[in-house]
Amino acid sequence: MDAVRSGWVSSIGPYVDRLEASIAALAGTPHAVAVSNGTVALHLALMARGIGPGAEVIVPDLTFAATAAAVVHAGATPVLVDVQRETWCLDPELVERAITPRTRAIIAVHLFGHPAEMNALASIARRRGLFLIEDAAEAHGARFDGRPVGGIGDVGCFSFYGNKLVTTGEGGALTTHDPEYAARLRFLKDHAMRPERRYYHEEAGYNYRITNLQAALGCAQLERFEQILARKQALLSLYRRSCPREDIALNPAVAPAQPVCWLVCALLPEARKSSTAAVLERMKAEHGVDSRPFFVPMHALPPYAGATLIKKDRSVAAELRERGVCLPSSNKLRDSDVSRVWAALSAYL
């Protein structure tokens, strides 16, 4: 309300600076640059590094479509790499096999709040001279080997969409340890205009700014971030305690990763009468319980049908999509709501 009353509702105002300082602290980096959403954060991360036509970027096969789309919008070529069955995140062994002379970057997605294997991926990136991008859109506050996500790679990309752990309605941010790279991000996100020379544009930049009004909402969210995280973790624990079957697996937690709960995710048993899609449809139609499937693997989407896919014998991403369900995960859920979810799901297994 202070932002509204001040009249500074657009991209200039104190709450943008405050939000950036808070996100930098969350990621353990000296620099954070707030932008209009998480997708443009990924795009800007690539463009500020000069990654474009002729370059290849390694992307996990199981992720939200924005990860691969940002690579395409930069003019580069996504190379799809399968994920680990244990963590649901990028498989470092397959990343090694995917690298070619054209590879310029790796995007590690911390899927559903579980960090990717950052020690191995950072080692590969250093050894092969590759830029390491963390897509931390779903993992605010998660850690790997004691280090906060967003501060392990060369740049971290966050989303503050309405369903994320921290929301500004729409919004995002980039985090980095590199002051020159941070300056380049700031320059490009604001029409490539030098602040000391107004309306002089050295390049064709972007309007990727966040507003002071959105930033104020984000600051309010971050003031109670620990409370939000604790409630999510309590919700996941409640789901675990009341899980009616041993053959349903919930969110992974593979050391040294310290995941956060963004969504409560379940892998359904492999042998069942109905497809996952049919189960979800009946849960909603007959019990009023709305859930979501896992993301469609990138290789199964039309824009990436011809992309290189590095996998082992069987696609783990396809298996997870076939069995994966994201269950109701609002912090407002009650114990009785969780019981209702399990009852609805159990009816069709």
C-alpha cells in the first residue's frame, strides 16, 4: 500500500532495490537484478553472455517449457539431456556425453524444489569452459551441499509467478557473483540505455523491468518467507504421514541436496488400471480434487521434436511424466483436505 500511495508504481522506486537486496541475500550473491518474469530471466542470462545463433545449450528433458523456449528465443539450439531417476534433475553423466564443440552453456533446473547435482555440474562446466545457469524458479531457499541455489553457478534465475514460494504476481530475478555481468544484465533489461545518457540506446535492448508495485509485494512475501517454507514443509510431512500406500513415492530428498517443497509430488505405482490422466480427471470430476500431471518432456513437444536427445536405454523423463502427479499444495490446506486428496486418489488406484 505504501508503494501505491507513493505514486511510484512503475519500474522506479525503493522497493525494486529492496527486493533485489533480499533476493541476493537469499541466493548468497552480491548482485541480484529483478526482471518482469522468470522466462525473461533465462533469456537475459543467455543474451548478456552473448549466447545465440550457432551455440548449443544443454537443457534437461524434464522441465517447464520456458527453459528450452528461452534458448530458442536467444537463437541458440537446445540439446536435451535426460534426468536422474533419484532426483528428477539433470543427469551429469549424460551431460558429459552431450557436450560438443558448439556447446556454450548448461541450464540446471532445480525441479519441483529439489536441487540438481551442482557439484558435478559445476565441475563439468569449469573443466569444459561452459557457462552454468541455475533455473531456480521452483526452488527458492533450497540448498545444495550447504550452498543456496542461485549462487552456485555463474547465474541464477528465479520466478515470482503466482504459484511460486515467493510471488509478485509476475516477476523474476537473476543472481550472480560477477559485477560486470550484473551491470550487463541491468543495461540490457532497460532498453540498453545508459543511465548517464538518457534516451541514447547503444544496442537493441529489452523492456524486462519489474515494477515498484510488484516488488513491494515481493518484499512483503520475503518478510515471512521462513513461515511460508515451514508451512510447505509441514504440508509435505502431513502428506507423507498419511500416505495410504507404500508404493506411492513422494518428493525426493537426495543428500547433499536440501530441497524445499514447492509442490507435493507423487509417483504413482507402475502397475495400475487407469492412466495418470484418467485418474486426475476422475479425481476432479467425482471428488472435486484438482491436481496436475508432471511436465511433458521437451522431446515430446512439437518445437523440440527434432532436437538432440541424450538418454540411456529408456527415457527417465517419459517415465516420470507417465507416473507423476502434483497434488494440491496450498499453504491454506487443512489436515482434512489432505485426507480428502488421498481418498480421491486411492479410489482409482
